[in-house]
Amino acid sequence: MGGKGKSGPVSTNNQMVAMQMEQAEQAKQANIERDARLQQGLSQITDIFGGHPTDATLLDTSSITSHNAPQAQYTYNPFQGPFGYWNINQSASNASLPGGYTWSQLPNSGGDTQWGIYDPNGHLVTSAGSPEQLARAQIWYGGNPNGPTTGGVPSDFYDNFRNSIIDYYMPQEAEQYANARTSLDYNLARAGSLNSSVAAMDVGKLAEQDTMNKAQIASQADTQTAGLHTQMENARQQAIAQLYSTEDPTVAANTALNTVANAQLTVPLLNPAGAMFAPIMAGVGNAISGFTNPYAYITGGGTGAMTGASGAVSTPSGSQSSGQNVASY
């Protein structure tokens, strides 16, 4: 009886220890898979917003299907778990992919069967619940990380956005300046003071307005472009937050793709400019009564202020916002 009394608890304890070891291994595998998916999702988001090396290669995953899934090979451990446990023989179960990559069924992580892609060093790159889902992974490999890039938001996207504002308002400003100078010269000539010191002062006043107008146009273009930069960075952070929330790199990548596509359709709202120059009374040597700050005439502070460089932009859908914000995606 003594022997039986000892064998029962020992056997039970062995089974409990084995079960705890099994659960610990499953939790470890689940963490490995989670970390791999997050890293792959971050890589895809980075690629969508910033591009990848021009000489990098996209991993061909077309061979990953349920029809040609590698047959998992197992080894049985009778001491692991209360009823024993089948371990996948990983090295014998992998199917080849280009570039030294492989794919296979993953070890038990305590849930549904998972499939994963391994890099040439045997590190798990990403995982998914089926071969078909796994085949959607966008994995770039090789290439010079310090060289030119392709994809992502075009390098000239922000420059083109800014230049579209400059190119729209500067010709209008130049035309108004030319007309204002012609009108001033005519009035000075009619007043008989075309070559006087008063005329030089009046011409200087007009030139000062010209300089201020150009500076304001450039400033508003910079403000709108900076707002677009901020909007894109916020969108990138939202995609990353979604990745950590769902732990699904495909969903996060699709969100990032849609954001970038919509952003590239964003255009400024370009209204015709109003009067940017205050008339100067010939012979007085000063601007019109009450005009003390030429800057007001291009910031909305004076009569006939320039409209259109207010910082509003619109998207093709017709939505628009004012101030420093750009159209929402």
C-alpha cells in the first residue's frame, strides 16, 4: 500500500509539471508570433509612407497556398502534458521560397493552427491563420538601406503642393504690382513730381508692399505644406496604433495605403486674390489715410485684403478647412 501511495502523487505531480511546461512553451510561441507580426506590420507601414531601397526585391509568395502546404512532421513526447504532446519537426517541415526564405506550419501556440515565413537565418518574419493570408505579406529584402528609395510618398509631393500655391498667387501679385506702379507713375507725372524726392518715397512705399505681399504668400504656402506634413505623420501614427490594436499587419497596411492614396489627391483651395496694394496718393508722400501697415492688406486686416492665401485647402471631394489645417482624409 505504501508503494501505491507514493506512486500516485508523484505521477500526478509529473503530469502537472508537464502541463505547465507545455503552457509555458505555447505562451512563448504566441509571443514570438505576435512580435513577428508587429515587426512585419511596422515594416509595411514604413514602406508605404517612406518607400524601400530601389534595388530591394519583393518576396514572391505566390507558391504559398493550402494545396501545396508542407506536411508537418511531428515527434511525440509522452512526458509533455497529461496525454503527451506532438512537437513539429520544424526543419523537416519547411517549404522553400526565393531568397533563402521558407514557410511552414508553426508550433502549437495554444490556439488555432498558424503558418509563418522564416528568413534565411531561421527567424520568424510573420505569421497568419492560413496559407492564403500568409501569401498577402509584403516582404522586401536586399537592397542598399542607405541608397535611393522608391515607393511611399513621392519625394516631390510636398514641393509640388507648395509650388502650386506660389505659382497661383505670385503672377497675380506681380500683375497688381505692375498696375500699381503704372498708376503711381501716371499720378506723379500729372502732379508734376515724377522726379522728386516725394516720388522716390512713394515708389519705395509701393516696393515695400510688394516685398510684404511676396513674403506673405510664401509664408502661407509654407504653413499649408507644414500642415500637410503633420496630417501625414498623424495618419502614420494612426496606422501604427491600429497595428498594435489588431496585431494584423494586413489591416494596418491597407489603412496606410488608403491614407497615402487620398493624401496624394489633396490640393490647395486657390481663390482669386483680392486687392493686394493700397493706392498711394501722388504728392502726399504717404499711403492713403489710415494706411499704416502694409502687412494688414495681405492678412485680412485691411479693406480689399487678399483672399485665397488664407491657408485653406480642399480635396477633390469638396471638403475644405481654414487656417493651418489641410483637408482631412
